[in-house]
Amino acid sequence: MREYIRVRPNGPLKGEVTISGAKNSGLKLLAATLLTKEEVTISNLPPLKDVNVMLDVLQYLGSKVERIDDTTVKIKNDNITDYITPIELMNKMRASFVVTGPLLSRFGKSITYMPGGCSIGSRPVDLHLKGFESLGAKVHIGIDAIDVDGSGGLKGAPIYLDFPSVGATENIMMAAVLAEGTTTIDNAAQEPEITDLANFLNKLGAKIRGAGTKTIEVVGVKELTGGSHTVMPDRIEAATYMVAAAMTKGDVLVKDVVAAHLIPIIAKLRENGAEVEINEDEDQIRVIGADKPKAMNIKTLPYPGLPTDVQSQFMTLLTISEGDSVVKETVFENRFMHVAELQKMRALIVTDGNEARIKGVDKLVGTDVRATDLRAGASCILAGLVAEGETRVHDTYHIYRGYYDFEKKFKDLGADLEIIKVEE
Ligand code: EPZ
């Protein structure tokens, strides 16, 4: 049975949407549980397919996983018997590569697999592997297996990242937690997910300072204890619904957010002409879309810059914003796969390398489009909310990976959105 998402224009989105826990933090917190033998409870996990894949990887390695409710798990890793990860599960989700650091730390050894690239780029892991070598591990790359041997024991070291890679920062931080001595990571990624992971590890007894800045210091400890942690809100999911409000000239209250994680998104929506109000506790944001959204230039950058994960959503907004806009993607080498889909809907976009020039049009026109990655898939839905006629978004599996309960969340805001099942 195949399916597609049918979207029809239905006026401005109005109402409230509650944001789920951050996928890109929850996956790493789960991997980090491998670092301790004690019981750990993690709550506000988004019940997404990728989270289930990570739980499957942990259980394959010997984790005892108890699901307390839809968004809470209790994990005990006192009986991890294997450091060889399951290739068929690892290939399902590149983020599972982040178990390498914890396994290396716990066992002094890990056998994982070269994560597949995906539509947005080759996604190498050279920075991760260089970091492990700096800690004294030996890396051997087979046909697709990566054997990281730290059986001589890991020793803290100064590490410089050529690029502030989120995954490399997380993997190396977790490899350093039980190493002997102190590790510094310079030019580290500063994304809030890094801080969420460091806060979690410090609760378990790790000694990490500077997470969220360019320099992270990890003082190795003998072992970690147990504890519990609540996953931070998903800033990219929040940004997606905020842009949807701006697209439809709507009035939407986004709840359970951390406004400080959304500063570039708030600034750019205001530049586009939207009204954006933050409540006193800075955990709710109201977005009122402009009658005439205005063209603007956007450039994606590592945090605290505008996140690459909101680039396709903002580009969709710019296709119906009055005037000429320029979008520059500096994080991934091929993150314009959504351009062709928007062009099918009569958007006026010309790309040249990692730059896209957009001329705002009065109307997009609905047609058949496909999700090329999870954020591009969400952008097809946003386009369908305002396009004339019916938009049918195919390859919906991408969207389920990053947007928990998106069908209900959009419908509760008044969107005319249905999941249509089709006999093959
Ligand atoms: C994380 O991917 C996120 N995924 C991505 O979100 C996000 O787009 C990205 O960070 C940037 O913010 C998860 O957290 C699961 P990177 P990651 O390592 O860690 C290059 C989504 O939509 N690089 O910061 O893989 C790499 O090729 C996903 O939720 C190297 O060259 O991102 C890319 O061009 C998509 N060598 C750039 O760095 C390396 O060893 C950023 O990659 C590692 C990365």
C-alpha cells in the first residue's frame, strides 16, 4: 500500500501547536546511555521511526529497554555484550553512527559501518575518525565496516575540528568522557543539542565544560552513574510551524519551545514582515503572518547562525514573498533537492552551486511533488497549504522521520491535509 499526503489551501493557519522533543538530541542521548551500567530514564522522546531504530540498535547490543509511555524509556546497559553493531540497522539511519564513541569508551573497541550518504550530501565521518585517533584509537576502514580499536585505553588530547560538525563533536565528546585525562575540542559545534547531551552526561557524573561554545573541555572520569533527563524541545519542528504560520498569513501559537534556540528564525520571520511575540517564560512564540511577505536574503550557518534544517522551509516562504531573494546554503553541499519540487509548483527559482535566486510569485500551483529529505518534505506541505488546487506529496516516509504527529498538528491548525492510501 502506497500513500501520499494531499494538501489543499484552506486559508490562514490558526490555533496552537505543541512541539515534541528534539529528534536530533534524543538519538544522541539514547546512544550516550551505553556509557553507564546504571539505570537511566529519558523522557520527552519523540515517538519517531528514527528513535525506534536507535532503540533497536541498543537492544541488539544488549540494552534492557523498558517503555514507560509513548515518550519515556527506562534503559539499563549493565549487560552490553557486543561492540559490533548490526549493519542492517545502522544502514537504516546514519545518525546511529553516534554509538561509535560510546562503544569505544565503554569497550575500547567498536565496529560500526560507514553511514550512507543521503540526498543532501556525501555526509563523511572523517572528522569523527580523526578525533578518535587523537584519543589514541586505531581506525581501520574496511569495505563498509569501520573498526575503531582503543584497546590500549583512550587518553585525553587537544582536538581541533576543521568544520564544527555536530555529529563529530558529539561522538568525540562521548569518546572522551571515560578517557584518561583531559580532552579539549576546539571549533566545536555549538548547537543546543550538544548542550543537551553535555547536560545529560554531567548528570551521570561526567565532567564537561563549555558545551554550546566553540571550545569544549572534557575531564575523563572512571565511570558514570544513573540518572534521568528530559529531551529538549525540537527547534526545527518549531521553526517549521512558525514558517507555516507566516506562509498562510496565519496566527499560530507554538508551545513548549525554547525561544533562545530560535533567535535567527524569529529575526528572519520579522524581516519577512511577520509579527513574532515571545511570552514572558520564553517557552511560547506567537507568529502572525504578514499580509504581504517581503523578499529577503538568507544564509545557513552552523549554530548560532540560521540552521540548514530550516533552509527549505524558508525558501518555500520566499517563493511567495514579494521581490527577489537569495538563499545561500553553506553547511551541506547538495541541499537544494527541494528546488525542483517547488519549480513544479511554478516557483521561480534559479540555482547556481550553493546559491538560489528566487523571484516571488503571487501563486504556487498544486501538483505531484515528492519529499527528498525530511525538511524538504515538510516544505512541500507548506507549499501545498497556499498553492492553488491540490498538492500531492509522495515519499512521505521522509516526513515521518522528523515530524511526530504532523497530520494531527497541521489539521488542528485548520490545514486541509489528508493521508491518502493507494493500492499499489
Ligand atoms: C546533524 O547532522 C543533524 N542530524 C542534521 O539534521 C543537521 O542538518 C546537521 O547536524 C547540521 O546541523 C542529526 O543530528 C541526526 P554535521 P550531522 O556533521 O551531525 C560535514 C535533519 O534534518 N562533515 O554537522 O551529520 C558534512 O558533510 C538532519 O534533522 C564532514 O565533512 O551534521 C556536512 O557538510 C539533516 N566530515 C557538514 O560537515 C565529518 O566528519 C555538517 O555536518 C562530519 C561532517
